[in-house]
Amino acid sequence: MSHMSRIEIDDDLIVRYLTGDAEPDEAVAMSEWLTSSANSAYFSQFENTWRRSAGAVQPEFNKRDAWKRVSVEIHVPVAAARTTRTTSFWPIGVAAAVITLAVSAYFLFFVTPKHDVVEMGKVATSDGFRFVELSDRSTVTLHRNSELQYPDQFQEADRRVRLARGEAFFNVASDAGKPFVVEANGVEIKVLGTEFNVQLSDTEITIHVREGRVFVRSAADSITLTAGLSGHVVAGDITVTDSSVGNLYSYATQRLVFNDASLTQVIHDLEDSYPYTFELKNQSLKNCRLTANFYKDDIDKIVNLVAETLNLTVTKDGRHFTLEGEGCL
Amino acid sequence: MTQGLPEEDIITAIREGNAVAFQHVFDTCYESLCAYAYTLLRDASEAEDTVQSMFMKLWEKRDTLEIKQSVRSYLFRAVYNQCLNQIEHRAVQSRHRAFSQSEVGDSGHDPEVFPEELEEKVRVAVDNLPPQCKKIFVMSRFDGLRYPEISSRLNLSVNTIQNQICKALKLLREELKDFTSK
């Protein structure tokens, strides 16, 4: 069991760190503590004095330049292996390529070598998320307990994949001559180049459109959805709702927006977007509300910030967080 | 650490030679590792060299990588060890130099001697610290001595050393208030 801040950060440790007398574990604790801007502001008062007292300049470390140097030494392409493909072939103007790239850096870990993806033409998840790049450079982020089937190469007149179960976020590369079609339980979702999410349950298929336009056709009905709309297909009937609220498909975009959201909601959305689980120790915590924005933040940073805002104590045990505190009225 | 990914997955990915995972760890930790190395070495480019070479070594021996603690703890410890080696190396070099130049005196712990380029205001502020506080601060700040060394030279506890340096910084901060804003 590891506590988020096992090592207490006090003035003594700050000073010890500056003078070069901090043990590695203490430095780790410092580096985590410093991700909070309030902490970092407090730290910089000491750092400033320490630096100025010897007329030293603030060192600047540039990780991009450093990575160039290191990657040459270890013979890895500067934009590491698998992302090169994604970056260099994106036609300019494809919807939200930047977001796709950000997501790919995150989820590529889950793509185990080709045999899983290409030869089987099928990828399935259980308790993790997964990022898949298709042969046309379209990308798919698979949620937990989901399965996607697709050909190694798109040789037909359209680019056809199948969501067999679960949920997936699609970023479709533009190809006007070759529509991209997702089949899900007998429903077809057809696009040219856009971003959208498909969620499959036993009784309903939900499609959220983030960018562009999507054509949805069931056996009995059909409709065109534009950005910000959701289509719900139940027993062949399609209804449309506004999808501009809430944190839909955050697991793919890594963007979380909380607007006076209850802590229960916050935890629900975090669990939906990160491979971690949460527990509220006291009932009174459910009354707490949070307003915050996160984009591509790591889980520790988010949890830290939430804890700091709501005055909670955090315990992290593997992939499980426990939150404790006075609660809110 | 890395964007909410479980550590085991990252370690496994690196062990399997996944360069994206490796780069991700690099991106996440590089700057804070350099900051730490800088506190130990007090030389920015030496700090960067040390951190980079640690990452190169890590990649070289990735198949045999055994990480029991968190990735972050592992990296900080590795950097710490390399910095200590580096400092040891420096000590050997300077002993060589001192020997071949048959003693130029000085290991510099004369509290009256400050780096020349130091602003007058700062010099005065340091000079005005209480005597013991000043002595200890100077040994740490300008002679680059670590707490245990200062402690044994002055025959004071490590705790005292730490308290005095902390006190010195707080006094200096007050003194230099208007000047430390940048």
C-alpha cells in the first residue's frame, strides 16, 4: 500500500532538496508535490532565495532536445517507432489529428505486436483500454470489455469494421471515395471523415458525434447526425438528443470537464476514463462538488488536485484510490 | 505517473522494447530528474548529461529491467547514484590537480570569500547573517559541502546544520524580498 504523499513535505525537506541533500525518495515526493501550482509557488520562494544567494541562473531543461539526443544514441526514431506512421501520413486538415496523436501516445502501450491486430483482424479488451490504428490511418480507441473486428486491408468499396460489443471512439481518416462504415448489431454508421463514439448495450446503440457528420441506418430507420448530437437506436428506432453535456468518450479524448459536478459524478467519469477504481470512505463526501477542467493529465495529478480542492486525504493502493475527508455540507 | 497507466504495463512495455512507452517515461520524468540532479551537481549541463546517460543505460539493459518500486522511484535512485559517482569522480580529478600543482591551498571554506560576481545586496545580506548561521550556509552554498561533511567539520548534528540553513534562507528571503521577485 502506498500513500500519495508518504513523505511529508516541510520547509526542512524543501531546503534539504535545494542544498542537494535530499534522498531519492524524498526527491520523488518533492517532484509529485510540486505538480500542484500552489506548492510550486511556495517552493519557488525558497528556490529563488537559494539561487540568488549565489548569483546562479535558473537552469532550463528541454526534454525535446534531450530526447533527440538520447533517441539518436539508442537508435530509436525521434518520434518513436509506431507513432511515426500516424504523424507523417495524416492528410492536413483531417479532423482533430492533434487529439488523435495525443491519444495514440497514451494507448499505444496496449497494442501488442501485429499478430494480435493485423492477422486476426480482431481486437478485444477486458479491463483496459486499447488503441488501434487501421490500415487507412483511421484510429479506434476501444473502451473496456469491447471488441472490434476489421480487415487487415480495406479492399472493398467501403471501409467496413464491426463493433461486436462494448464501446469505441473512432477517428476516421478522410477518404471521400471510400466511406467508412461501422456495423453494430445490425445498425450501420457511415461516415467520410470524422470523430464519433459508438456504445453498444444489449438493448441500445448510442452514437455520439464529436466532429463532422455521420449517417446512421438501422433496418427500419435512418438519420444523419451532426457534431454535438447523439443518436439512440432501440429496436430499430432512432431518436436524437443533444450530447454537448457531460464527459462522453473522455477515455479517448482525455478531456474531462466538471462544472459543479458531484464527487460521485467525478469519480464515475474518472473510472470511465482511466484504468483505476475509486472509493469514498464517508457518505458526506457525496455532497462535495467540483468545478475543474482536465486535459491529458495523469491520474495522480487529477486526484491530487481534487483532494486539495475538497480537502481530502488520498490513499492509493495499486489501481485503487480511497478518498477520505470531512465531507461537504 | 504516465497518464494514468498502471505501472506494470509501462515496465512490461519497456522491457519488450516499446520505444513509445520509453519515450513517454522520458517525457514525464526528464525535467524533474534534471532538477534533482542539478541540486546534487549544481551544474545544469552536467545534470542533463547524467540524466540522459542514465536513460541510455536503462534502454540498453531493458530486457533485464527489474523495477520493484515505482518507475519514478527507480529513476530518481538511478540518477542519485550516478550523480554521486560523478561527484566522486570530480573529487579524484581535483585531488590530482591539487597534487600536480603542489597545492594551491583552499578548499574555499573561508566565509569571507564570495563568488566575485555576486551582487552587493546579496553579499551584504549573507554577511549579515548570524555568525554560525552564516558559516554553515556558506559551507553549503559556496563550498558545496553536504550536511554530513559540514556536521563532522563543525562537530554539530546534521539536524542543526539543516535548521541553520533553513534559518539562513528565511532570513535572506526577508532581506532580499524586493530583489528576489524575478
